[in-house]
Amino acid sequence: MARFSFAILVFILCTASAEAQRERCGTPEPTPTGAGVVPSDCGYWTNSPQPQYEPSCYYDVQVVFHVIQSNSGAGFLSAGTIQDQIDILNEDFQAIPGSPGAPGTDSRIRFHLATTDPSGNPTTGITYSNNNNWFQDSGSYWNSLAWDTNRYLNIYTNEVPCCYGYVSDFPSQGIAGQADDRVVLWWEAVGRQATSGWPGNMGRTATHEVGHYMGLYHTFCGGCGSAAACDSTGDLICDTNPQANPNYGCASSETSCGSSDPYHNYMDYTDDVCLWEFTPEQVNRMRCTLTYWRPDLYEVCSSDLGTNFCTSVANSSGSPATISVSGQASILANDMTLSAASSAIQTVGLFFYGANQVQVPFGDGFRCVGGMLFRLPPPLSSDTSGAVQRALDFTQSPLSSGPGEIQPGSTWNFQYWFRDPFGTGGAGFNLSDGLSINFFP
Ligand SMILES: [Zn+2]
């Protein structure tokens, strides 16, 4: 009986009363008896914001938009409108300066329209279909339309009679990989000049629903909750003030539970023009959710892992040596490994780094790194193909202290030097090209 009463209470607290004709959100509220599938740092009824989920390098998410139209073509969205919506997601999730989302928190989560479909073929990342039933959000259209929901964020647009948008369930319930894992948006609330008009005219419905898709609850979920247990009551987030009920419109102030409501938060129900932030802890929970519940959805740091520069000259093995990197450009993650390929075979070499980029003749090639140079001992020996690897440990000198200390936000340039006793040059050594890496927390 107590559980039943609590369920009713949560239902009342979490479910907005209708002010607008169309509800802001049709996402099912978490239920007190829902347990989630396994424990995690971002579970169904708990949250534990650990430092490894702080925004560091980018998580790149591939998106497919399924535009569902009526048989007569209602619900059409152009590729330009959909790209606008992708841009809005990026502005809001990355708090891009100069954009409406600038006041928020940079989650370092990026969204891209998919460029390859599940079969590996080129795609625009947009599908179009005509079906009157599907257009009313009826029928299991996802069984026909979904792309691998482990790998793609599937967004559907149709008439969604219930609301501006919804997600089918929360990731901690194991929805990832199911065909019905999805974000659904009212087609008129999509894009920068959405035709729905007030209050959903700036494309923030997608921001809100993708927040759910990444494990966030409404800021008013569970009502005031308990300040002493802010990680297991209310919205599970400690840096959003407790909130009794959803806010609509865009007032100059809203208070409940003895404090100001987080009515500028994307997870409230205020007008699009009034929404401009996720909090740091919400961002932490979203990145945790990707790590735990949607591990195949994103590529880690794919485009941040260094930019090659400078020239490498052929060595005795015949090919110019090249440098590359794997892992994350994250000090906290501490899992970066440098690699060199096509150096002289079974010979001694050393990685080094410095702050500046140069290109000066040196040995049989060019030195690409300038300024004060820092060696990464010990000397390494290449294998029979001339390949060599070295893991970086950001807790060890010189990476961790002194003038060579690598701090978050800094950029450093790396290169590989190696003995080349078989070379035709007189100096007997050569170098790879250079690699510039931006480092994150
Ligand atoms: Zn919602």
C-alpha cells in the first residue's frame, strides 16, 4: 500500500498538468519500482558523478533522422531544417559561444548526421517515408525504419499527437539496442524556425528529449526530493535546485521547495527561449550514461587525436616514418599511446615533444618540434617492420611536472627520432613527421 501511494505521489509530481494543449513531453516518468538492469554510476534511481565522466575529449554521435509523412506529404522537413536541428543540438550540448546555448555547460558531446548507413553505404542520414498510421505515431514503425540503435541515435519526426516529443524509455532500463529505442519529435517543433511557434519554436524539444535519451530526468521529477539524498531522490542531480512542479512560459523568477527553480534548465518545461543550460552534474550523468548504457553509440575523441604536420623523409626501410596516437587526449583517462611506423627496423629510437612546430633539417630528415624539448625515455627498439609504441603516463615526469607538464587545455607536438645506420645520409638518424595533440581534462 505504501508503495502504491508513493507511485501515485510520483505520478502527480512528475506529470505536468496540461497548460498548453499539447504536452511539452511524453516521456514516461521513472517509476519507483523500476530497478534498472544492473548497478552503475548512473543508474535508474541513483547517480554517482565520478571524475572520469567530466567533459574531456569529444564523444561523436551519429544521428539518423526518420521523417515520417502522411500519405499526402504532411510533415515534410527539408535537409536544411534537419541540419539546423543538428546545429542546435551542438550549440546546446556544447554551449557554443555566441549561440543561444552559450550560457550552458560544454558537455563535449557532438552530433553529426550519419554519413554511412548500417550496410556501410553513403547516406544523407535522413530517411523519408509516407504512412498515415505512422504519421499519427501509431504502429511499430521502428521495426521497419530503425537503424542499429546501438550505433545510431534514431530520431523520428511525425505528428506525435500526445506532445512535443518523447523517448520510449531510459537507457538504464536496457533500451539501447532494442528496435524501439528512439527519440520522437513533433515535426513542427524541429529546427531553428520551427513552425509550431511558441513555446517550442527554437528546436529545444530535441535538446530536452536527447537529454532523456542520455539518462536525464525532468528537473521536477519526484518533486522536492531530499536535499540530503539529492543523488537518489528528485531528478538525482545535486546541482539542480529541487523543484516541486514543472514551469511553463518564461517568468523572471520561479521558486519552490525553498529555493529558486532551475527553470532555465533544458529538462524543465519552460519555453524554448527561456532554456539554456544543462548543469555540470547533468553533463556528468549523460557522459556516464553513454559509457555504461550506450557504449557503441559514440566514437571517443576520433577527431581530437592529433593532427599530423611537417615532412618525413624516406629512411633505410624505404618509407618515411609516421607518427600516430590512440586512446584519448584526456589527462584523466590516462590511456594514450604513441606509435611510430616505418622507422628503421630493429633499431633504437625515442619519442620527444615540445611546445612549438618547426621544420628544420636534422639528420636524414627534419626536426618538426621546437622550443624546449622533452624526451620520453626509455629508448625503444623497433620491431621487424619498423613499428614501435609507447604508452604515455600523465602521472609520470616529464608529463606530470616541470616545464614539460601537460595540462588540460594545452597543445603539444610529438615526434619520433630513430637511429638509421643503414641510411645513405651521413648523420645516421632520421625522424617521423610531427603530431600535434590538444589535451583535455
Ligand atoms: Zn521530458
